[in-house]
Amino acid sequence: DNAIELFFEFEKNRYICFYSYGIVTFQGFGEDEIKATINTIKPFTIQERPWLRDDHDISISNDEDMQFEFDHIKVSRLDGNVIRIAMLNLAQSVALDQYHETMDALLMQIKGIANELETSGKLKFNRKNMMKFLGKALNTQNDIAEN
């Protein structure tokens, strides 16, 4: 696993975690603080992408077993370790959403190429554009495998 994370704990049960695959998770921060943090790190991003966002609620339950729902987790205790795991889960979910969107776009391009081949028997792509497309597809596959 090549993924790296930087996990920061602040006073008043506030946490931020930065992941090497381009995801940032927050716990206990307001909307303005989140936007300010994102704007602060933007100059250091390699490839800026549209902002994907997801929220998970965490609540404390007297039940010893953790309970997972689509956007809610119930835990018996809430501490930095539990928050960190929940943030990792959320980060991976958002990363999968991003890769899903990227793969959908690639599949649509492939479908267009296949339709073009079927109807005309020729490709309008020149060699350079075809190589760029193949490189993009392979890099996306590698990114998914690495993260």
C-alpha cells in the first residue's frame, strides 16, 4: 500500500487527515474553516479536480458492537482512533467515487471509439491522440491499483 496519511488532532475534538491520493477529511470543523483549509492547500496540489464531498455521521451507542449504515456509524466510544478509522473509510469512499467518475468517462470514450470502428471501419484518432488516450487509461488503472 503506497497511500500515506497525515492525521492531525486539534483541541475540542477536531481532526483533519490528508491522504496522498488527494483526499482531505475533516471532523468538527465548520464550513468556512473547511473552505479556508482547502484554499490554503490548493497551491500545493498536483492536479486540481472538482470538489467531491461526502458526509458521515458518527454517534455513540451503548451497544458494544459497531453499527454501519450508508452514511452513519454508531460506536460504543468515540476517540481519535475511531475518528481516524471513520475518516479513512470516508476518504476511500470518496476516492472510489472519483475513480468511478473517471472510469465512466473513459468507458464512454471507448464506446465512441468502438461505435466509430463498427460504423466506418476506421478511426478518426491520429496515432498521437490514441497513445495519449491509452496512457490516460493505463495511468488511471495504476492509480486505482496503488490507492
